[in-house]
Amino acid sequence: MEGFLLIDKPAGITSHDVVDRVRRLTGERREGHAGTLDPFATGLLIVGVGRVATREMEKLVGLDKEYEAVFVLGASSTTDDTEGTITPSPLSSLPLSKGELEGVLVKFIGEIEQIPPTYSAIKVGGKKMYEAAREGKPIEGKPRRVTVSSFELRNHPQPLLQKEGGRIVVTFRCSSGTYIRSLVRDLGRALGGGGYVEELRRTQIGPFFVSQASTLESLEGKVGQHIIPVAQLLQILSRPANTLTS
């Protein structure tokens, strides 16, 4: 069996867990995915099945991505998400109107430099950052350049962000390698306080949408019906408009 699966990853499992599940369903040993999702995150994960498909994975890894995130502003997390220790970190710029918030968000548009979260899988000196952090010896990652092409503020709480802070829902379109957890951490700091990601969902990778994806449960006994042949997927990628579209 050769090809690709578009999978809607549930929360609570790793991307590697998804690959293991697919491996059991297909019987293929050679498998991989195109871009890790954190365990708490949900959404589109593209899994390559078989030798030919995994050889083509690099063509998918670098595609632009879209995420919908729920940000909590006015508190900080050791992991920049819900899995860490959360402490109050009130914003200094309150109350904050929608226009003022968008004025801060726009500063993160374009090519920006961000430091990866302390709890990330990036290796520094041969050791993954999250492993060092769990051992009580956190490592600060090197700044990396990424591109955020656009954002959309999806909710308009009235009044917006009064008292300690609040929750906002934002859709980001960005380059591969962008850490949404770093974005909200830095957004909180720009507002004079803290911020972390409460929910994160990847809705698009290049020309592929989460609405096209299958759940792991729907693959049981029917994986062959959901697999996209290698040639078909490569043909989709070769089309002129192979970047993010609405």
C-alpha cells in the first residue's frame, strides 16, 4: 500500500502515536508525517505510507500552514500551553479595544524572529529542548526566522480584554516552522504581561484542508478507501496555486 492519508489528529496523543496507529492499520513499516502537532493540538496531519510516499515527504514539510488558536492573555505557562504550570501575569495595557489589539497583532506579520518554546522538540547540542526542560535544565533555543502572512481575529468580546485579560480566537497563516505557542507568548509580553495557547487546531497545509481529512476511527478496516495515491498528490502540488487559499 502506497500513498498519503489526510488525518484529523485528536487531542491527547502525539503525531508519532498517529503514525504508529496507521502503521498497524496498513501493515506498512515505512511511514512518516509532514509536520508535528503538539499532543494537545488537533487538526490536519499528513501521513505518508510506504517507501515511495515517504521519499516525497520533504515536498510537504515546507508547505505553508494555517492554524486556528484560542489564546489566553493575562497568564503565563511554563510550556506556553495548557500542559504547563500556569501563573497569573496581568496585562499592563488594559482595557484593550479590538483596534488596539489588532494594532499589536499586526507587528507579528511578515518575516519575524522568534525563540522556540522551552518545551519543543528542537535539538540543541544533541539534546531535545523538552527533555532538558523536564530534567530541570532548560535550554534557550536560538532565534529562528519565520513568516506570518496574515491573521484574523475571530471573536470580538465586548468589552474586549478588561480586568486581568481574556480569551481571543485568532487564525494565523504562516510558514513551516512557526511556533504558535511562541507567538502568543510574545504577544502577551508585547501587551505587558503573559499569554499561552489554550486550544490549537491546524486547518490547512498548502492546498490540503482539515475538512478533507479522516478520523482515525473512520480508517478502521477502510484505510484503502482514504489513501491518496502518490501520483495524485504530487499532481495537486504541481498546480500553480499550491499555496494557502481560502
